[in-house]
Amino acid sequence: MTADRTSRSAQPSGAAARGFAYPRGILGRLGGHLMARGSEAASREAAGLLDVRPGDRILEVGYGPGVLIKHLAGCTPAARVTGVDPSPVMRDMAQRRCAAEIITGRADPRLGTATDTALADEAFEHVVSVNNVLFWDGIPAGLAELRRVLCPGGSLAVAFHSRTAPSRHERRIGLPEQDADRIQAAIGDVFGSVTRHDLRHLTAFTAARPQYAGPLTGG
Ligand SMILES: C[S@@+](CC[C@H](N)C(=O)[O-])C[C@H]1O[C@@H](n2cnc3c(N)ncnc32)[C@H](O)[C@@H]1O
């Protein structure tokens, strides 16, 4: 059984929690600008985990200011990059950043969460989440929802700042090992198998929805 709580050590507190876990108001907008400045390298690393083929549909969970949505829509052959994030401030920032891609139908940042995407079954070839799994309202529940929206054979990538990243800021908020173990076990429970990647900026986990199309059973 996988526990459904992150360790207290990994949970941001005070201003960090307000600014980054659920960005709102002026502080949230400021946090969004800081995130955008600091997330280019991590976004490129996360994109490298996805084997995007022409016409693929991608979902990004917790897109923040929209850096990865823009990168995926502009630098891969994906047909469309949809996003869910619960923060209206982040949705507005992502809409501005991705205005050109939204007009051409290649990007679609929406309001939603990992546990409640409001998206159709089997609608995506790839789901990616960067720097937000610790904020989900239940990791197993979020993974079950993401498995539901993945088509059979579709791929999941869940990543978080690495504790060995180059910058002191990244290391300070990096994923503690006990949470890495918990996330890896939870993905294994829901997807059957999981691979860990220790990258320069990110600790990441990838998995694939099994080819058979059945829904998740057994809670
Ligand atoms: C630290 S920011 C990361 C943003 C972006 N992925 C990046 O790496 O720059 C965390 C984001 O997760 C979003 N978030 C918080 N709770 C969430 C949830 N339950 N489901 C999906 N996203 C969530 C926040 O609104 C915020 O935009």
C-alpha cells in the first residue's frame, strides 16, 4: 500500500507555499515570473523524456507560467498541448506566453487539477508533470486520473527539482529521497512498472499505460 502523503520536509512553507504551490494575486504573479525564468532548463529536460511523434496529444499537469507548454507546442511535432492548472493567475500567464500557439490550436491551457482534469478518457499519448506532484490532492488519486486520460501505451513523466541540481535554489527545494521513493512506488502501483531518471535538474519517473484498454481496478 502506498501512503498518500508527502513528507513534511518536502512541503514548501510560508511564502514559498503561497507563491509556488498555488500562485495567486500579485505574489503569485511574481512567483510565476520567477518560475518562468528558472524553469527553461528543467522544461527542456522534461521534454526530452517524451518520445513525441507527429500528431501526438500531450497533457501538461501544473503548467505554471506555461514555459513547457510553449516549448512542446513549438519544438515537437505534437498536434496539441493541453494543460491543467488550478491557478487562474497561472492560466492567464500561460495564455499570454502561448498566445500564438493558442490561436493556431496547438496549445490549450485550462483550469483543472491532477485529480480532476475534466478531460476525456484515453485522450492523450503523453502526460507530463514538472515540479507539482507534491502539491496534488493525493498522489495515487492523481496518478489514477492521469492513467485514465492516457491512451493504452501512452506515456507518463513525473518530475521534480533534483537535490543534486546545479543551483542552490533547486537543491534547497529538491525532492527528498523519501518522497522520491513514495512517488516511485505509487507510480508502480498504478502503472505496473516505473523507471527513475536522475537528470541534471530533475528527478523524474516515467511509466507507460499498459496496452490493454481496461480501466484501473481495485481502488
Ligand atoms: C512550482 S509551480 C511549477 C510550474 C511549472 N511546472 C514549472 O516547473 O515551472 C507548481 C504549479 O502546480 C500547480 N498546482 C498546484 N496544485 C496542483 C494540482 N493539484 N494539480 C495540478 N497542478 C497544481 C500550481 O498552480 C503551480 O502552477
